[in-house]
Amino acid sequence: MGLPELNGTEDLPIYDSHLLEKIQWESSKDKFDPQISPSSPGESLFMRPLSSGDYDRGFMQVLAQLTKVGEVSKKQFLERFESMRQCKGEYYVTVIEDMLTGQVIGSATLTIEKKFIRECALRGRLEDVVVSDSHRGRQLGKLLVETVTHLAKIVGCYKLSLDCNDKVIGFYEQLGYYKEEGRGNSLIMRLKD
């Protein structure tokens, strides 16, 4: 299923959607009851890369259920989208769309950090995992995390890390994430509110 056209212009994906087809889901099947997958996330749901038309499909409103978004105009969204899309191999924003409503109802991001260590390896970061409150309880957050984890393997990351609130540590531990011995600290400095 290709992306629809938006206002007579091509609706561009942020990354090549064929990467989702490369996911070997067998290793994740036992984590889902009932069974769902990237190719079959649930009735009327479609998993795909973020697209340039998703501003009008409620992408920013879904992100606002996760954290402070602020006022982002469509122009700002499209400028940021295009700058991220031009950084081939660095931003993999994956969304779930409810095809009945035409709205984005979930999202997760894989960002790639290019390293000099480990023979110029790639390190992945799992960011901005969110499912709309209207669709929670359907394993979609778990599906997004598993999908991004598989994408990180496909693109060649040696490690995938994340930061999260204490209340959801157990959720990520269920999916195989853990605190490394001697590296259980995550320090930050907020430069803006």
C-alpha cells in the first residue's frame, strides 16, 4: 500500500518503507497475544514511515500526548521533516495510522549516531514512543518498540539505547532492554524548558 497524495503533491516518506518488509518477525512473535506484526498491526491499522502529510493526520497531537510539543506550524513541520529526510540513514520515524479515521495514532523514532569507535559503528537511540490514548491497551507501544529494535538491527547498529521515565522501566525490560552494569546512570543538562 503506497502513501496517498496530499493536496496534489507527493506524500514523501521519511525513510524507505521497504525496510519494514525486511523485518524478520519470528523472534518477536511470542511477545504478542493476540498476534500482531508490522505488516498486520490490527484491524484498520497500517504501520509505515512518517510522511510529509502526517502533520494533517494528527502526528503532532499524538506527540503532545507524550511530552511538550509547543506551537509547530505546518511550514515548520515540513521544513524539519525535509531536513531529517535529507539525512539519509539517520532518522527512522515509524507511525501507525488508523485507516478508518486517517489519523496517526502511534509513533516511535530510531535515530542513528555515527561513531568512530568500534570501527566506525552505528549506535541507535529509541526516542518518542507514544500511542494515542484512544488506542492504548492493544500492544501497539510494544509493537512500535519491537519494530524499531528490528530496524536498528537491519541498519547495522551495534547498540540501541533509550531514556525513559522510571514508571515505564518495567515495560522496556520486558522487551529486552536493561541497565548495563556500571552504566546505570543517565545524566542530562536541560538547555531549554
